Amino acid sequence: MSCRILLADDHLLFRQALRMTLEMHPEITIVAEAQDGQGVVAAAALSRPEVVCLDLNMPGPSTSETVQQLLAADPALKIIAMSADTELFKVAGVINAGARAYVTKIDIANQLPAAILSVARNKIYFSPDLCINDVSDLVRHMLPDSP
């Protein structure tokens, strides 16, 4: 069975390259693409993906707002945040909003398929370069008085 994916990134060439990489995996099917936060929500409503791969820095609503809107419409949806940013405060923010994984763009061609398959099995996933051993590593970054 194939996992249905929505790719969301505001850089067309990056999105196309990512699509080509993911299409090499028979267990992954790209059902839609979007270039901004509003487009992600609309595309998800039409295409009914199982997993949304969402760039952290796109035009429109914040990533956290977009994640919350997606999950309000479909609580079973699994969301993977993608970014070149490795700042744990940002990672914690998007995980706190409801994302199940965080993949850095450093080695995304190898990491994103692994993240997709992980969240499809109801597991979490963090790129190894984040140096997160378990979710407790993020807890101090989720607290309101954290830097």
C-alpha cells in the first residue's frame, strides 16, 4: 500500500527535485503540492493526503497556524516539518503545534522518505543532525519561559 503525500514548499525547483526523489519510492505517492500556507490547507482538503511535508518558512499563515488548521480539518493527518533551520526552539514550536516529525534539508533526500514511513506507522521522527535523543530533549524548549 502506498502512502499519500502532499508536498508544500515555496521554492518550485526544490519541490520538483523532492518530488522526483520521493517518486523513486514505490510506497510513496505524491497526491498534491502547494507553495504557501493557504494553498496547503486547500490542497489537503481536496487531495486527502495521509502525510503533509511542510516547509517551515512559507508565505501566508505561520507554520504553527497551518499545522493547527490542517489538524482541525483532519486529526488523523501526519505532518512533517522541513527546514534548513536546526534551532531546537523552532523544532519544539512546530512539534508543539502537532507535527510528528522534523527533517532538516541538509540530507533531505535520505531523511524525508524515512520520516514519511515513520509517521505513517504512527511514530515520530527527527533528523539525526538535530541531535535529539528523545522528546524530553525538546521539553525545555517548549516551556513559555524558554529562550
